[in-house]
Amino acid sequence: MGQHYLSPLFSPRSVAVIGASNRIESVGGVVFKNMLESGFQGNLYPINPGYLEIQGQRAYVSIEEIGEAVDLAVIATKAGAIPAIIEACGKQGVRAAVILSAGFSEAGPEGIALERAVVENARRYGVRLIGPNCLGIMRPSVGLNATFSNGGAKAGKLALISQSGALCTAILDWAQPNDVGFSSIISMGATADVDFGEILDYLVSDTQTESILLYIEGIHHSRSFMSALRAASRFKPVILVKVGRHEAGSKAAFSHTGALVGADDVFDAALRRAGVVRVDTIVQLFSAAKALSTRFHPTGNRLAIVTNGGGPGVMASDRAADLGVNIATLTAETIEQLNAVLPATWSHGNPVDIIGDATAERYRDAVTLCMQDPGVDGVLTILTPQAMTHPLQAAEAVIAVAKQFNKPLVACWMGEGQVAASRLAFTQAKIPSFRTPEPAVEILSFIAAYYQNQKLLMQTPGPLAQHRASDVEGARLLIEGALAEHRTVLNEMESKAILAAFQIPIAKTVIARSPNEALMLAEELGLPVVMKINSPDISHKSDSGGIRLNLGNAEAVRAAYHEIIQAVQLNRPNARIDGVVIEPMAVKPNGRELMLGVTTDPVFGPVITFSAGGIMVEVLGDRAVALPPLNSYLVRDMIARTRVAKLLGAFRHMPPIDMDALEGVLLRVSEMVCELPWIKEMDINPLIVDENGVIAVDARIVVNFPAPSAHRYAHMAIHPYPTHLISHWQLPDGADIVIRPISPEDAELEQIFVRGLSEEARYFRFMDTLQELTQNMLVRFTQIDYDREMALIAVLEQDDKEIELGVCRYITNPDGDSCEFALVIADEWQHKGIGLKLMNSLMQVAVSKGLKQMEGEVMGTNHAMLALVERLGFSISTSSDDVAIKRVVKVL
């Protein structure tokens, strides 16, 4: 694959500072001074036609005068000059540039035009840009400080990516006295070219980076952002601060960066789905990074508290309740063991108050027993210095216990002078320690969130193969028919028809356009009935007086028709009225009213919402949101995050609802938004659910033409399972083969397949003697991001189960234009054309994704594979790294 295309940015061999100056107070002066003082080992060129010498170094008039190759240009000039500067850099072979200057998209129409010119020139010559309007970039390990920050940074394992230069300087100032080091610091500015996604892709494979910190105000490209974020957080903890949580902050962030800022709960849902931990403050950012980079493995959110003071234990418990961290219930065995080692006056529960005269041994015993308890996921141990306390001895005892377990342990030694040595001991042992209980509990909540979000990250919803197929084509025709009539709001009958096409149970609905017709239709449906106004202009029918319930006789039906029309004409005189909708009264004595919705977020596209239904939905504000596609795990998590979830189980006289039926509707809604990019909004309100099932009583769908795109799922932030790539093929002997994308449910199938390969076949595929896939490899191979990679498997159904015959896959290279492929066929199924069929299918997918080249490595002794790729038109050459390996390449 060669060197990453962003290497000239992170590891340049030569840097030109355009706009360097002898005026140390100027941006160009500070940047050049920083480069000199940071110990950059490569060639450094100051460019400014106004000087012969800058800060003791020979100055150059222009990039052309240097006469040597320059990897990175750092630009600190007036904005108007920069399009020409980028063109000159491109002509001289500069591959990367950092634009520090402001005056672009944040400055209005003229700035937007200027930024467009800069980007066009950069793209013409293949120059990648950071900025404009940014602080710059640091790579302490190579002495690169291309920023105008006041000072440098210590080398370390944390990477910081920030949209705010001012925040970078504040973090750097905080980091120095707190002994925090960085692998990289990247101030993104306006992200006119290189965005978060590309930087994250680089950091995933960067051996110097162990954790990634993000400060985000808004993003431009949600798909690449989510795809890169999910890829990064599979391998390294990612901790993020996102501003603009409230409307005023969102407006400020937009004016600062020019990037879109969507609804905060949607952004939160996206981060959860990406396996990322979100924090609120800079101190939390670093505390979480330190905690997640330690040796322990998060497993849940059940917390035990060990304290020598009752008050701090209560404070910690209160904060845990605020953050949704559960105070663990200790097992009877743990209580019995604690009784044996603690004074009789201990608290006999959690928090475990070991009394003010607690010794180091008492701390050791109590913390050990709590860590051993299977119902405890982490321990917070608190010490308040009292007359008989020995803080350092207690700290050393806790540190010794922590080394024996993988569970998180956080310390809170309260006070200052008496506990200073203890805090130093905790720091040296890499145990997070705090002065007060609240931030200690916050860190444990972030650790628990990381565990939970990592589980969400691993969910890659597969197809709804086990369910009745949806009529996607019928739904599409309904929508296109409405749009052809220049209507974007479907009426209730059309909306319900869409739901029915996706197998969602609906209340039978008809439209009456006169009182007598209403009576006739009501009698046909069966009394009692519900009557509702039918208008494309009215979303909330009850607000306009447009609903009548439980109409049980002919007189009531005819009267209701007149009342509804008159009430709507009075309350909404400009609304268009097309008769009255009639449907049977859904009599469900145990029914709960819920609302399922779809909104379109400006950043992340379609979002699914779940909440209490009926007329109280907007007042209660109790909604959970999730990004499609969904599976059962994600649906259950979504439901559990609402207050209305407590009403869905058994309570009072009512039995629990049919949860499978509710989950099924949410899965169908997920399928709808995946397959119907025309849907912009949808409300199913109410969806009535009881112990016998669900029924959609009312529905409203807003549609519009999707943005033109060659990609089927371009409207979504997360690529769903590509059902459209499933195909059927028959071997000459009549065996029916299915070729389909791999899914997470194929983990066992894939493991059995690899176990069944001959030793030679495994060696040819993995260039290793492994016997079977590790758990990490299994996850990596089956839980894929369909946007940046693809794996197709050939399967044969025998005795009601699938047998994997072969698999081929590609992974897109960082350049975004090429991909690496791999192929393996089960030994007994070779020489039947399966490899040829799989590779042709894989290449078609790669072409549809805009990839231009497919390449791979084949052992020189793998003659069958070399013959296959030659037949497919690949060129074959010997690898420059290993003569035993052949490099095969095909232009797509």
C-alpha cells in the first residue's frame, strides 16, 4: 500500500513557512520561531520577499527560488494572496499545506469565493490542505511545531484534533504542568479540504497514537466522519467534546466553522453508535483519555464505593444516580466476607463505609472483596484524612490490589497536604485519582459509556431475511405518484399504505366526503369508529378540532362529520380539506400509546425517534433517537433510554406488551428509511401496543426528491446491509449457490470455513500458519463497514443450514481510489468457477463505489491464484519488498 498520502503533513522532510517574519509578534514570526525551537530535523525554508534573512536563516522570495523538494508549506499571509500561493506550491510538487490565515468561508460571500479558488487550485495539483483559519499542526516526536501557539508540546501517545485553535492553545497550556504528551495536535479550522474522517484514518494506523481526542463544533461530511470514527474506535479509545449542545451554542459554532450543526441528541446517538465517549469539559477529556488508556477492561456500570467517611460516599452515590451509574448490590457472600474483616459498625451495604479509623489493611480487604464480587464492574475508593489515617499506606494497599484485577478502580483522596504523596503514587501507578468524589464518578460513567458504546459499535444490522419481504417497489410508486402531483405530504391513506407495504399493521382506513357517505362507510367498517379530518395542511388533528373518537351510532357519525368540518374551517381557515377519514375504533384496554418517527437531520440524514405517543409527546419531551440501520439489540437499547419504557412491562392490572411486535415495527421503520430515500419525515402517532401486538392508528409521511447520487444509500450516515448485492448462481452440476455480502451473523460460519481450509490454503490466504481466526479477527472480518470495504461469500444450503464455499473481500486504501483484495475458496470447491464468479462480483462492487484500481499480494507458489488473476486481467510483478511475493494490479 506504500506511504499514507497524509505522511507529508505529519512527517515532512522539509517545510516552507510562507509569510515568515522577523516580527516575532506576527503569526508568521511566531510559526517560524516555533519551528526553529522545536528542533525540526528536516530542511526549513522561510519565504518572504521583504527579507534577506529571517531569524538568522536565509530567506527566500518564493517557493520557486528554493530549488529543492518541499513536502509541507505553512502559509501565514493575507487571504487574497493564497490562491496564487497554492498554485505555485502545486507546480513545485508540494504535497501538503497548512493555511493559518483567516478571511475565508467565515467572512461572507467574498471569503467563500476565495476559499473555493484555493481548494480548486489545490485539487488541480494534488495538494492536500489543513485549514484555513486554523492554529496549525504539531508532531512533537519529529520536532514539527507548525503553529502560532505560545510554546510547544511534550511527545506522548494522545492525538488531539480540534476545530478551535483557541481551544488548542488552552489545552496545550493545561497539558504542560499536568505532564500530558501528544503524538499529534491538529487544528482543523474551516476543514475546506482534509476533514476529520481523513485525519482519523491516518491516526488509526499511526503507531505513535494510542488514544484520540476530538473537539468538534460541526462537520461537513457525515458519512466519511462516521465511517472513520467507527473504524478508529474499533482499535483506539476516542473521546470527544462537542459544543453547540444548545441553540445559542449551535449558532456560534456555525458562524465560527461554517460547518453544519445538527440536533444535539442526534449527534449523541451518532457518537454512541460509533463507540465514542462524549465528555463535557477539557478536564474530563484528559481524565477519560487517561482512564481508558490504562490496562483494565470496562465491563459495565455497576459501581461499588469504599470510603472511610459516610458523607463522601453519599455524595458519590448521588452523582452516580445523576449519571445513570448503578450502585452495585453486593452478593450475600461478599457481605459475609466483609463482616469478617470490618468492624461491626460498618455500613453493611454499598457504599461500603469502613469507618474513620480505617487502616491500610482494612482498605486492602474491602477493595479486594468488592473487586472480586461478580456484580461489581468498577470500584471507587475514597479517603478523607482523619487523625488515625495513614493516606500513603492506604494508597499503596489499594495500588497493590488494583494490580490483581482488570476492573476499573478510581481513587479519591480528599484534601491537599496530607494526601499529596498518595496522589503522586496513584499517578505513577496509572490509577486515576481525584480530589472530590463527583469527578471520580464522572470518569467511571465515561468508562461505562465506553463499554456500552463499544457494544453498540459492534452492531451491524443484517437483512430482515427471516421476515416477510417488503413491497419496496409499491411504496416507491406511491411516493413518486404524489410527487408527480407536486405533493410532498402524503394523506393518511397513502401514509398507511406505505406502512402496510413494509408489513406494519395498520388500522383499516377509508375517506368519506359527505355525511351520508361517512355513515355508509362506518356501517361497513363496524361501529364504533374514529373520524379525523383529511388535510395535507394539518399535522396535529386534535389541535384543529379535527378528531372525534368512539362514535357508536348513525346519528353520532353524521353529526361528527359536520362538527369536524366546521371546527377545522374555524380553527384553520386556510387549510385544504379533502373529506374525513374513518377507521374502526381500536379498543385495546391494555394498550399503551407510543410514537415512532423519522426526521432528517441536516448532518446525519434520516434519524428514527421513539417516544410516548398521543397528544402529550411534545410536552413530555421524552424521546430517544437512533441512526438507522437498526437491529434488535439497537432497538432494545433505544426503547430502554426513554421514561415510557417503564410503562411497557407489567404494572397494576396490565400485562407486559408484546415487545417482539414493537421491535418488529421499529425494524421495519429502519428498513423503510434505508430503502426509501424520499422519506424526509414520518410520524406514526399513536402506535397502540398491548400484549397481543401493535396497530398504527394514525400516520403522516413527508416526502421529497432525494439528492442525486450514484450510491444507493448516499442519504444515510451509516451504510446498511447491502441487500441488493445478494445474487443466485448455479454450478454446472446444478448446485444452487448464493453470493451475498458477509454479515455479523456469519461469525460462526466464517470460523468453520477457516478451520476447514487445508494448511496450504490458510498459508496462501493469511501468509501465516494460524489454525483458526482469533476473536478480534472474527469481528474484523464479519462486522465490516460496507462504505469502505466489502466481503462477498459464496454459500450453499444443505440440511437447512449454510455452508461457506469461498469468500473474497476488498478494503479501500487511504487514497480513496484503490483497494486491496483477498480471495480464498474451500479446497474441495476449487476449480468450479467460484473464485472467478466471486472476483467478478467484487470488482463490480468496487467500480460502483468509484474505485479505480484493485491490487493484492499473492504467494509466488500459489499458481492457481496467479492463473485466476491473470485471466481477470491483472498485471503481475514481483514485490519490491519480498521476491517470494507477487504484486497483482488491475485498473478497474
